[in-house]
Amino acid sequence: MSDGKISYQPTKGLSYDPNDPVYWDEALLDEETKRVFEVCHGCRMCFKYCDSFPKLFAHIDERHDGDVKKLAPAETQDVMDACFQCKLCEVQCPYTPRDQHEFQLDFPKLVARHRAVHAKKKGIRLRDRILGNPDGTAKFARASLGVANVMNRVAVHRWFMEKVLGVHRKKLLPSFARKTFEHWAKKAGKLGPPGGEVALFQTCYVQHNEPQIGRDTVEVLEKNGVDVRCVKGLECCGMPAWESGDLDAFRKHATRNLDRLEPYVDAGAKVAAINPTCSMMLRREYPELVAPADKARAEKVAAAVVDPGELLWSLRNEPRFSTDFKSSPHAKVAYHAPCHLRAQAVGFKGRDLLRKIPGVVPGTVIECCGHDGTYAMKVEGFETSIRVGQKAFTGMKDQAVEVWATDCPLAALQFQQHAGVKPMHPMSILAAAYRGDAFPGGGPVAPKPAPEAGEQGEKP
């Protein structure tokens, strides 16, 4: 441009596909990064989501008099490091491929590309390898026969973890279950062959940390006449590895998951992923990030992915949809909308389903809680995650109710530690209401009156 500014139009370095050689070219990446920074600097719509944008604007305005081209590599790295992949800037941005805009801007994917290039050049840190392999960590924890859960609450051990691994000593870490979700599914006869209506992707968190969420999900779906099949051998979706740019580890997880899910999809089943991060990965990231040999089947599986609430909401007008609730909070329920559910643009169907429970009125909070994968666990992210999540903590507490809900189990941990209440998964609230479990301040649901003679359901 004549005034020396960078054009907003895509450069030769535009690529979000790691199968494209352009993706790995550092010079082309730098050219495209400056172009994206120029667009963001001129727009400034996303100033409030994370520290990436305030840092970018400060570096350009306060140090370089508005000239993006003068940014030093360390300043660019500073901007990239502040992104924790909440995806909200992409949700807000009007210039994305999703909107078919000519600028083709996707800031989170640019950051992911930068990390992948950096990881390929510098290698993966030990801390990131451990956090990127939750299945391996959980296997070790179970082998400890409960010692790992105890040690994660011991101050000296947490100090050691912080110094050696970079996991913040004050971060509330999830406990590991004695038995996995898959162990329960096998014992309960839920590990079915390909077929059925839904294959459950329970996620590594439900598998290793809170199997009850998975059991509740199966119970709710079956209560509504859904043929659910649990799948043997599923692994982490790969997001923790991809957060640090470890493409090889991500692709190993993806290939194994596709091996196990594809037969179910071929048999006509949907894939219900309990955690919004995992459904986002399967639905939006797998088709672009997997190896070329896996691309076609990744696209096929992605087209079958649903959130459990999304699936159940689609059945609400069918005769099999059950309103046979035996208990209810009989009050407002504070509902937090996870960022990665917002990124999928499928609505908040878990929240909407709560309205089907008599007396429940959900109040919605859409601010980021700040956990965002493993970011809140790390030394460099813990304090920032609290600051970022403060509006969400306040928004939930201001509703002054006892029952909280969120579709994201990691967000639930964040609220538990920093807001004092651990939200339930919507599927767990529905399951409890179907069973007749007691809710704080709630009670039983009044029985429906018997139909009068001549009405449907009773013979005259």
C-alpha cells in the first residue's frame, strides 16, 4: 500500500493446513502473522478475551508508533504465548473463513500454527508432554492405588511439581477415579458392536476422572429411547497435545480414535462427545489437522459428531422424549456456557433441556471461565486464568442459587476453586431429576393427574 501499511489481503503464507508445505515455512508464517496483526490492530474488536490482543496493541502503539513491521520476534512470541485457545475471538471476528470473508483470518489457528512450527524447531517440553498425555498420566495414577490423589493435595509434593513440571502449586487438580468409565461400561454390558443410534465419546476426563458424568449421560439417553453404544479403546481427543504444538502426538490420538469410531459411523450412528472441547476437536479440527491418509474418514466422522444436549434436544418433539421427572431444584439454575461450545455454533441445548424440568429457570453466563484446557494448570497461566475468569465467577455467584451447571468438566473445576461451587453437567442434572435425587432447596415433582375417561392413554 502507498502509505507503507500492510495489506489486509491474504499473503502467500496463508495456510491453516499442516499438510501444506507453506504451513511450515517460517518466513511465510512471519509474513502472514504481520498481516493478521495489522488487521487485528485496525479492528480491536477482540480486546477483552485474553491478553494476546492488549499485548499486541501495546507493543505496536507504545513501542513502535503503530508500525506492525517493527515488531521483534520476542514481542510476537509474547502475543502468541498469551493465547489459550478459548476460540472466542474467532467467534466474534467478522473476517473469518467461516463467514467466507476475503481476509480469511483465524487468529487461534494462526497461534496453533506458530506453536507447531516452534515445537518442530525447538522440541516439546517435558511438562507439555506429560500434560499432553492425560491417558498415560491417568494410567500411572491408577497404578499408584490412590497415592497420586493424596499427593496432589500435599504441599511439598505440589511445590516439587511446580519446580520440576511447571504445574502451579495452588491449582486444584482433578482426582483420578479408581475405575474407568470403560470399566463400568464393560461391566454394565454397554460396550456394544457398531450400530445403534449413538456411539459415546466419553472423553479422557470422564474416562479417568469423573465416570459418573458418562454414566449419567448413558442413563439420560436411554431414558429417552436412544440406543447408546459405548466404544472400547477410545483415547484423548488430542487437544492437550495440540495446545503445545505437538502434531505427531495429536495425530496418533486422532488415528486411533478414528479407527474405533468409523465403524459406528458407517453403521449409521452419531458420535456424542460429552466435553465441548472434544466435540469441537472431532467436529472442527480433525478434518484439517489429521494426516492425509485420515482426512476423508475424519470428515465423515466430523459430520456425525453431536453434543449430548444437542442430540437430546433434537428428540424433544418425538413421543419417546421423556418428561418423567421425579425431582427438581424448583428454582433458578446458574448455567455457564463453555467457550468451546460457543465455537461450534450449535446453541446451548444442555441449558435448554433444563427448562423441561418443572420449576427450573436457567440463568446464563457466557463469560470465559479462564481454565481453557491445561492453561490454568501451568505456572504462567494460573494467575491470569483467575483474572480472565472473574466475570464468569461473579456472574454465577450473583444469581444466588445453589445449583450450578456447565457442559465443561474443567470449567466446573475452575468454578469450584475460585467461586466456591462446583457446577453439575446438564446430563447429570437431568439424570438426577429422572431418578428423583434430592437437589439443594428442591423437592419432588408433583405427579401428573391421571387422564379422564376418553382421553388418550386410558380406555373409556
